Amino acid sequence: MHYNFCRIHQTLRVTPAMEAGVTDRLWEIADVVDLVEAATPKPNRPATYRKREISN
């Protein structure tokens, strides 16, 4: 991700993704982190627990 979207190639003077037409802007690391966080599934809330009835 970093090489293709964030790092400007020396000979191309743009990122490889920009040269390939995948994107039209230079990405920052924060953009990559946001993308990863959006793809990470959110933890599910546990079901409501019922108290056990103590049998005597």
C-alpha cells in the first residue's frame, strides 16, 4: 500500500497507482490506516446474560 499509493517513484515523479490510473491523488499513511480500520469487523456486543436461579 505504501509503495503504490504513498511513495513517489523517482523516475515516474508520481506514485505507481497514479501512473496506472487507479487514483488521482497522493495518499497519506492516515488514509491507509482509515481504510484498514473500516475493513476490520466491529466486535459484537455480547448477548444479555440472565442470572442463574439457585435451586435449593
